[in-house]
Amino acid sequence: MKISTKFALVCSTAMLGTAAFGEAHSSYTIGITQNNVGVDSYQTTYEQAFIAAAEENDAVEVVVLDAGGDVARQIAQMEDLIQQEVDAIIIWPTNGEAVIPAVRKASQADIPVIVTNSNIAEQGFDFVASFSGPDNITQGARSAEIMCDRFKAQGIEGEAQIVQISGQPGYTTAIERAKGFEDRLPEVCPDVTLVETQPGDWNREKSQQVMEAFLVKYDDIDGVYAGDDNMGVGALNAAKAAGRAGDITFVGATNFAVGYEAMAAGEYWGSIYQSPVDDAEAALQTAIDVLDGKDVPFLNYFDTPKITQDNMDEFTKPVF
Amino acid sequence: MKNETRANLIKQGAIWAFILVELAFFSIAGEFLSVTETAFMDFDNMLLLLKQSAPIGIIALGMTIIMINGNIDLSVGATFALAAIVLLDSMTWPFMQTLGNWAIPLAWLFALATGVVLGAISGLIVWKTGVDAFIVTLGSMLGYRGLVFMYNGEQPTSHLNWTLVDFAEAQFLGLHTATWFLLGAAILLWLLMTRTVHGRNAYAIGNNRDAAVNAGIRVGPHFLWNFMLIGFLAALSAVVFYSESGSVNPNDGMLYELWAITAVVLGGTKLSGGYGSIISTLGGVIAIQLLRKGLGHIGADTETVNLVIGLILIAVLFLDRQLNRKGKEELRT
């Protein structure tokens, strides 16, 4: 009698033990601290997609936090997630440098950190497991290909002249997109000349002014490459006002709703399609892969395909 | 008189009772709603709570004194950002780099001096023009924020110094560096407000400015000192926080003035002045950070946090009014 009670006790304890063990290992808890949900629809869609992806996956539970653009709050959220002993942390940095000490803290606590969308500064790379986001160099290169293919179709690839409106100086995204474009263009269309580059600061009005100046300065402009569609549409507006939009091929990077509409209207040629849904799903998948012990590249890019007037039916209109 | 002290005790105890309610709520709700195993009331979590309260907390302590005066300072967020820029940028100046780690205390000094100067500008204008502090500091808020953007455009100003980070992350007797600064500032200001002539004058001016003037209190210089004090505290908050993070966005510190005011009001300080307590403000700050932390712990999003804090703020003001009314009725009978 006594022995059997003991035996039963041992058995049930062992079962409890395995149950707890099984639970702890069948499911990962992943925390995410986002930059500023609600400030634009890209980030809003990102959050929705992230939560949806997590709900579909039984193997993960997520703690979804938003810093509201406030660095102090993001650092506090990092500390909270470390304190809650989550298995991995995904961070969309509010400031690529300010969060480095907080990221170091997580890495010291043996919690892998995945940076999403925009990377932190190089000093912090040692503390990061992986970066999941768009590859801006490839985006720039693909824009160059779109531009070149268009010139070939028009038969002007031997003499075309283009101008570039780049993003805000100092921004990695701006620098990388310009570099990708400038490196790729001579490879695919060696006879196309890039006559001038000016920053448009991600701003539509500024880009319009830059383009107005270009139009006065150059009589022959066959193409405009803009660091994003917002600036591209600004340039388009300037060209329309000058009555020269019909002769110019406009190519952007990161397709915005305004760019998509201009494409549908036949005024804007092409861009790069970057989906917040892909961005979010890639971040979650990267975190899971890191936790599974898979070999994840340090820079883990998700695909951002080309979009032009020819294939735009395959894509839904961007939400931002 | 006895009635009054009891009413005071109830009022000052209210915020702490509220904190207890929050703690109980999040501990219980956390058991069901949180996906993590660790308890909300974990000791380390409570230490973190104090540390995370520091940036807004240090500013709110100063705001208490300004509001006891019957004034308000909206420029603290911009002062915070500008002091942070001076702190981080000064460390990259050539002569500072030759100093090695001695550059750190010097950079702190520069940042704190910036805060004092910015506060003095607001204070002087309030003193010499007699324009309401709300309007003056609304102007200086915009102006100082303009300076922040002029300094480095839209780009962050950065300087990561690991010695500094290690200092800021250190824990002495279990408490984080930031916590020590918060508690130290709270004790000093509490002494200032309860044990000195300056403190008594602050209450007197807030209660009835004309009477204070007639009693021979020099109201203008008094305001100037207090604005310099809050400028100093905003800069101190920046020093404490940015020592640990090493990079400042040009829009950092935005809305900090409103969070600080929220904390002060939650702590029971009257918007019209003349009544308030440093310790209760500390309670208000902790209550806000607890809400942020707790709602995050049980999985609510940031919008919900703001909504809840807003609702609680209105509820507190309403309750306060009801309590005061009751007090008056009792006195009449």
C-alpha cells in the first residue's frame, strides 16, 4: 500500500516533469519591440502581419510591444523582455545607435537579438544574431535593370541621359540604394550616362524643386531614378508641369501607393515592391530559425521584386 | 486642523494605494494573460521599474516645484534633447578627445550648464515680461526644439562610449545608477520644499501671489531660480539617460513635458498651485511606469496604455474635486 502510493507519486512527478519539459521546448516565446506603429501604414500593416503569422504558428508565442518612437521606452521594453526571459528578441530600432547598449544587455543574457527592417550601427553587430530586412543594394541594382530594360525597349540605350534624386544624405538606406543603382547601371547599360545626382531628402516637394532645376539645366533627360516613389512622384509632377513627362522614364525604389497609382495612370514606369507583410514574416521566421539552431546568414534579406507597368497586376496596391 | 491633516494624509496616500492596486492587478492578470513564466512582482522587475521611471521622473520632480508655484514648463522635453546633444557631441570635440575619460565629467558639466542656461532664459522672460509661463515656455519649447534640429538636421547625434555605458548600467547596492539619481534628486528636492525658506515661499506664491508679494517675497527671482532648477533637472535626466544610450534623435524628449505634468497631477499637485508634494510626484511617476510595464506584461499595445493613463488622469482629477468638496462641507457643519 505504502509502496504503491510512493510509486504513484514518483510516477506523477515524473509525468509532471516531462510535461513541463515538453511544454518548455515545444514553444518559443519571442518578444518584439517595434519603432512606431501607427505613424505610417507600413508599420501598422507590419504589426498586423506579424501577429497573424505568430498566431498561425503553434510553436511560438509572441510579446508584441511598440516603442511609439521613443528611445527611452524602447530601451525599457528591451529590459522588460530580458527580465521576462523570452527566448529571442526582435527589435525595429528607433535609433540605430541608441539601442546598442540595450542589445548588448540582451546578448549578455544569452538572448539572441534579431534586428528587423533597418539595421543598427556596426558597433552593435557583435551582439546581434541576425538582421532581417530589405536589401537596399539589390533594390538599387534592380531599379537600374528596370531603367535599362525600358531604354532597350525604346531603343535609346545607346545615348540615354538620366538624373538621380537620392534620399536623405547620411541615411544608410539612401546611400545603399544609390550605390546599388550606380554600380549596376554601367554593367547592364554601359552607354547610358548619369548626368547628375541631387538629394531629395525623402520629401516630395523637395524632389519636385530638384527636378525643376534639372529640367531647366538639361534639355535632354530620358530617365529619372528616385530613392523612393514619394520622391519619384515629386519629380513626375515637376516634369508634368513642364510638359516633358511623356519623354521621361520614371523609376523609383520602394513602391508607394502614389507611385502605384501613377503607374496605373501610365505616367510612372516602375519601382521595387517591398511588402510589410513579407518584412514581418521574414523577421519572425529568422527568429525561429535562429532558435532552431539553423545556419542563418547575418544579413538575412527578404525578396523585394521589380514592379513595372507591365506586371503591376500581380501586386496589390501598397497600403502606404 | 486635525481634519485637515487627515485629509492630507488620505490625499498623499491615494497615489500609493493606487500603485498597490496596480501591482495586485498586474500580478493576478499576469498569471493568466502573460506568455512569460516570470512573475510581475519579481524583485528584479521592481528594480527595473525604478530605473525606467528615472528619465521622466527626474523632470517631474522639478515640474512639481514649478506647478506648486502655479506655473508650468512646457520646454523640458526640448531642453532634455538639447542637453543630450551637448553631452554626446561635446565628447567628439578635438580637445575633449585628448582628455581621455576625463572628458566624461566635463561633458556632463556642459550638458547640465546647457540645461541651467535654457531654464534661465525661460525664467528671465517670465520674470521680466510678466507673460504667463505657459505661453513663455510654449515659445521656448518650439525655439529649443528648433535649435535641436538646427544642430544636426533630421539626423541623430551619436557618440557611444563604453566606459560611460558601463557606468550607467552599473548597479550599486542593487539599485541602478539611474535609480540613485532619481532617489537622490527626490530627497534633495523634498528637503528643499519642506525644510527651507525657498520651499515655503514656493507654496506661498502658489497659494496667493499678491499676498506673497505683500509679504516681501521677491517673486521674479524666485521663479528664475525654479526655472533654472527645472532646466538643470531636465539636463540631469538627459545625462543619466544618454550616458546609457549614446545617441539622440532630434525628436527625443517630445511629449516628456506632458508625461511629467501627468505624473505631477497624478501625485495630487494642484494645477492652480499652492499644493503638492515631491514624494507624491515620485508616486505618480512610478504609477505611470507601472501601467506601461504592466500593460505590456499582459500584452496590451501602446495605444491602450495611453488610453488607460488618460482615463485614470481624468478619474483622479474628478475624485480630487469630490474629495475637496467633501472636505469643505465637513468644515461648514
